[in-house]
Amino acid sequence: MCKILISGYYGFGNAGDEALLSSILQALLEREPQAEITVISGNPAETTSTHKVNAIGRFDMWKIYQAVYSCDMLISGGGSLLQDVTSARSLYYYLSIIALANTLGKRVMIYAQGIGPLRKSLARSTVGRVLNQVSMITVRDHASKEELLSLGIHHVPITVTADAVLGMHPVEATAGRDILASYGVPIDQPIVGVSVRAWKDCTEYQTTLAEALDQIHRETEAHIVFIPMQHREDTMEAEAIAKRMTVRSTVLADTYSTTELLSLSSCVDVMIGVRLHALVFSALMETPCLGISYDPKILNFLHMIGEDPVGDLHTLTVEPIVSRTVEVLERKTFTKTVLENIHELRRNALENARIAIGMLHDK
């Protein structure tokens, strides 16, 4: 029985990261059903309950050392772990676990990560030094590979795959319909899903987005539903925007599982997303999505599926949001080219697990 240790931003109630963990576990266990998997988590009890795997505390350094020492492979990812924009401290935390595994001679795979931004010279040099000693790197977009090459990482295979969530199995719409019904969302109107997040001190966009959503409703009679990827933070941001609107909207104010969020994504006619994984969920469920960029990872994902953002969080204007949303509501689906790109990305996403399990059996 092989032992796999997974390090990432898990156990904090972030729907995107929990979906990443679900997708990684699903893909690994479908290829290696007997694998013994342990996850480093901010809430080990919740991770064990939700994902049915062993979990250890994020800052229980003795247990982490024991887990690294006894594992056959460390998987770091997915997500945007190696960046210094949100927190330099978290960057060095993840690097320390990778460095420990390197020191102990373990197989280490950087799994479907988005790399950067890395702005400080010390961060860049440290990432380059540590990652040059791992066994394998897969990244979710071409920009991440270019960033790694710019850091001098030339001694490790780097493969561009796709966000691991795209490898998940689609789900039925039933759970999403039930949630919308419980909030009294009318089913005889088009539904526009909106997923927002607070970002630093950026609040001016709230008024612009509220005006755009009002106009979308007036032109299409679509009902606006805010879907939180991380409750309570996203719910508060959604409520701030809803208060600026003049038409009725619905803010879903609960914590939802990955399955429920995927199901909700299939129940809306279009998703306007600031959150990356709101866009990824929609792509997986083949629901048209429109992204508002605040970070390179949004641009990178949209470009990989063949789309452009409707704007940037700092310079958002009403007209592109309205015109693109009205166009999508009339078309009711992605274009053929975008769908083909999504299908290719789904195949690429499954390569992450194939590579990982292949490494375990490559003695």
C-alpha cells in the first residue's frame, strides 16, 4: 500500500480549495484504490469527515514530520500556493514542507498549481532553489510554466495540464434546484449567477457591478443570484452589492459543499465570476461564464478556454458586462470552440493523477 501526503490550503472552508482536494482524491483513488492518503489541514476533523481521509493539523509540526518521513510521495497542490501577494508567510510555509520532503529524499510532485505572482527577489530565489529539487511539476496554465522557467527551474520536468477540478465528474442539477427553490428563486425567468469576493481595499467596483446587474435584469428579466464560494466572506461582499441594486436579487447565505456548488452552477444560465473556481465549476458543468479579473490566474484560465474577461476589478465598466451577458443569454451555451477547449482541459486535468501514480510505481 502506497502512502501519499497532500499539502495545500485545506480545511478553511474555501469552496474552490475543497473542490481541489475532492478532485485530487477522486482522481488518485480511481487509479490507486488502495492508496493511504493523509491531508495536512487547517481543520483535520472536518477534512476527515468531509473527504474520508486521514488528516493532520497544519501546524502540528511533529506529526507533519512523521507523515513526510513515512510517506512515499508528497503532493503539493493544487491551487495558488506559491505566490507572495496574499501572504509571504504562507509561501514559506508551503516551501518548508516541500524542502523537508526533498531533504528526506521523498518523491515530491507540484500538482496542477498556478505559480505566482512572485514579486520579491527572496521569494523568487527561494522558490527556484526548492523546486529545482522536486521530482515533478505540473501546472494549470502556460503562464505558470513560463514563470518557473524564469526562476531558473530547468532540472525538473514541467508539464502544463489543467486545474484539477476540471477532472471531476459532473453532477446532477437536483441539489441546485432544491437550494434555489428554498430561496424562492423564480424558475420561469433566466438566472444569472454571480460569484464575488472581497479583494484588498477594492470596493468601487461594487457600484458598477450593481448597475450592470440592474440593467441586465431590465433588458432580459433575468433573476440575479449571488452564490458564495466562501461563506461568510463572499456572502458579505454579495450583500454589499445587492444593497446597491434597485431590482430584486437573491443572496444565498449558507455554506455549500462542492457537489452543491457544482449543481448550482448547472442551474444558472450564465455565471459572472470574480472567484476563479466559480468559473472553473461553470466550465466543468458547461454553463457559460464571464470572468472579472483581479489576478493573473483569472486571465490565464479564461485564455485557456478561449475567452476574455468582461473587465478588471479595478477598472470595471457597465457596458461590457451587460452586452456580454445579454449575448450569452441569447446564445444559451458556450461557443463550439470554447466547448472543445474545455473538453481538452478536462482530459489534461486527469493527466495530473496519471503522472502522480506513475511516479509511485516508477521505482
